[in-house]
Amino acid sequence: MTPEPTADPLPSFQAFDQLATLVAVVGTDGTVRFANAALEDALGLSRRSIEGSLLPQVFTDPQPLHRALEGARSNDFAVLRYEAALVRHSGEPLAVHVVVVPTERLGEVVVEMLPLEQHARQEREERLIGQAEANKELIRNLAHEIKNPLGGIRGAAQLLEMEIDSRELKEYTQVIIHEADRLQTLVDRLLAPHRKPHVVGDVNIHEVCERVRSLILAEFPRGLKVVREYDTSLPEFRGDREQLIQAVLNVAHNACQALSERIEAGDAELVLRTRVARQVTFGKQRYRLALELHVIDNGPGVPPAIKDRIFYPLVSGREGGSGLGLTLAQTFVQQHHGLIECDSVPGRTDFKILIPLP
């Protein structure tokens, strides 16, 4: 069959370049009319060499796509999905989930290919974002419900203390007052991210890291080595400097608490590493550039029992912990349209903060 001549792509096709998934617009004979930037990156080929070629040829088994295109010609389906593998310039196949959708233009089909690994990560990110939103709403409602009666309990205990003369009984009222104050402090911490205004300015991430480093070393002056691995080419970006300091400090402080035994032994290590990530996808969106900040420790790792819940409020891996540090860090990073991921094994825990760059 003679390939169809490559048509000039519609301006609307250019929007596909903003997608993280691999997208090709093809004729029903399989000729590529448009390939987006993500498909170029995945195949290791230029757009010029992809457009005008036959898309089925980039699959390890071209027959399923041939059958899909035949079905599109005869209007057999509205959407067709199947699993396949792409042949890349590097030689290593890429497993993808393929979605074939006929367009309104006669003889034209959109083929979307989502790498299975990316598909799984995207599902995980969506789940994390959904959980974070649910947590935020739950925290806000719960904190307000606790705050109102808490003031009444404390006030009643103070009034009761004024009416009694027994020192023993006053000890009980003091317990009530002190515990009410402790809960009030906890509630204030829960509500803090939602009260403070988002103060946006130019942020240098290395100034943030240096501030965190100085605070950590002031608290842990002995037994801890803080290693700096900075990529000085990182540009400044718009953000809330204080929120980002607090987010990174919470992650670093959490790591240092996990390192307590190694700090006592004198061989604890905390690494602050910055990198530029290119063509990355998170939160269902593709970014040309992103800040990648790693906070890595050589501690025992996140306990398996809480590994999937470490960003939940009030979940802590140590006795006496409030379980709010990572929750607040996640909230502050998400307010910068970013994401926190954790990869942990015994001897190495890596918290990765991703924030889009201009």
C-alpha cells in the first residue's frame, strides 16, 4: 500500500506536545501525520523522520495496530485499547498501553501510547494527590471541630481551679489545662499551612538547602555529616521561600531522627543533592524542566508497616512523634505544583522533591 502524503498538521496538533503520553496522528493506512515531542523522546528519532513513516513499523508486532486501523476505517469502534511494545532507537523495547481513537476528520486516527511503567507511576501519583487532598480536608474539618470545645474545656478547668482549695485537686485541673494547651498546639500546627498566605518571590534552592543545613547542624553538631551535591546551573524560580525551607527542613529533620543510632555511633550521613530533571511527568502533566531535590540518609529505612502511609497525618515511625512533619512538607510542595516521592531500603532512604521550573 502506498503511504498517504503527509498533510500539514492542524494547529490543534501542537497541543499534543504538552502531553506526557506518546501521541501520533495517523492516516488509516498507518502513515504518521504528526508525532508529539514525547514520542520523539521515546523512540530516539526526530519528528521529521517519524512523520511520513508507517507507525505500525515501530511496534514489535505491527498486526494489532493494522487491525485497529482497519476497524477505524469501517467505524467498528469508538475507542480501542491494547498492550504492545515499541521498538526504540536504543534497541530496548518499550512496553506501552495503546489507545486508538478515530477523529472527526475522515481517515484520521489518534494513537496514544502510555508507557506501562509511567502508567503505574501516574496512577500512584494520582492516588497520592487524591489522598493528600482528602487528608487536607479531613485535617481542616477535624481541627476546627476540636478547637472550639477545647477552649471550653480549658476555660472550665481554670474556673474550677479558682473554686477549690485542695492542692491535690488543683494538680488534676493543671493536668487538664496542660493537656488542653498541648492539643491546642497540635491543632495550630494542623491548621498552619492553611492560615499563612502564600508569599511568592524569587527562590534560589541552594539558599534554601544551606539554611536547612545550618539548622540541622545546629541541632545535631556531632556524629552527623551533611554532604552537599549541588547543580549550580539550576535557575531561580518563583515560590514561597519560607514554605520551601520548612518543607525541606521537615524532611531532613525526619531523616536525622531516623539516624539517631548512627549519630550516636558517629557515622550518620545526610546528603542534599540538587539536579535538573528534563522532560519529566508528574501530576498528569509534562514539564520541560523541573527541580529535583534529594534528601538522602544512611539510616535504617522507613518501617514497612508505614511505608505506604508516611505522608498521612499523625502517622509516625518513632515513639512520641507527631506524624505531621512529612504531611506539612507534602502540603507545602504541592502548593508549588510539585510532588514528594520516597524510595527506601535499609541503609538508604531517598526523599525526592520535584518542582516545575520555568
